Amino acid sequence: MRLSCKTVLVGAIASIVACNDLAAPPTPPAGYVLDNVNGRALPTFVTPIPEGPTILAATLQLDASGTASLTEYRREMDGTRLNVTSNYTYLIAGNQIQFDYDPPCPPNALCAAPPRGTISGSRLTLAMYGANSGIVYEFSYVGSGNTRLAPAN
């Protein structure tokens, strides 16, 4: 029995694709950019109170060492623009990602819960300030390079 070259090639490609999860999360280091907050395009508010900041842009950098940096470029109520950076450690289990503060929240301090979320292919969804906060950031994968924002002026 003879197989044509096309049949062998199609079979080989099919077996390679079948053995790889094309929707698997990117392996750190990985950079993400914020697409929306609670489904609202940027720029947008985090909370609808007048004193709340407006998020103009944000990036999330996951390093291979297990550390992460979330930088938000914000406009405060008085018009001041600034970068706010939060540092974390993280753990990925399957498609779930859990953050912890770096350095950790001091004992007996009232700290908001760190983000936790889901990675699905090139999308990362984070429940900010604890799962019950109702604030959800949605990110898109942009590559393994440095995605940090430039300092605000």
C-alpha cells in the first residue's frame, strides 16, 4: 500500500496540532495590556464615584521568576497624570492565576485582597481587590518583552 506525500504530510500536521493546546496560556515571561474594565473601553473609571481615578492605560508583566508588576497610567480627579505600580508574586495552576502582594501585606493590616483570575489563550481576566469587588480587568497578551509604561510627566 502506497501513501501519497500529501496524505503523509496532512497526517503529520494533524498529529502535531492534536498534541499541542493552541489555547494554552502563554508561558512567562509574558506581557499583557489592559483592554477594558468591567467591559468598558479605556479610558474609564474604576468606580463611579467622582473621587475615583480614570484609568488611561495599564500593563501587566509576568516574569519567569514568579514576580509580576501591574502599572496603571491614571488621571486623578484634579487632572494629575501618574503611573501607579503594584508588585506581586504569582502562581499559575492550570488556567488559574493567583497573586500575592510583594512585599506581603503586613500582619493586622487591612489590605484589599490581591487579584486572581483566569488565563484563556491570549486573554487574561482578573478580579481585582477580591472576587466580590465587582471590578474586572481584561487584558490581551502582547508578547514576552517588557510592556511597562513610560513614567508619567
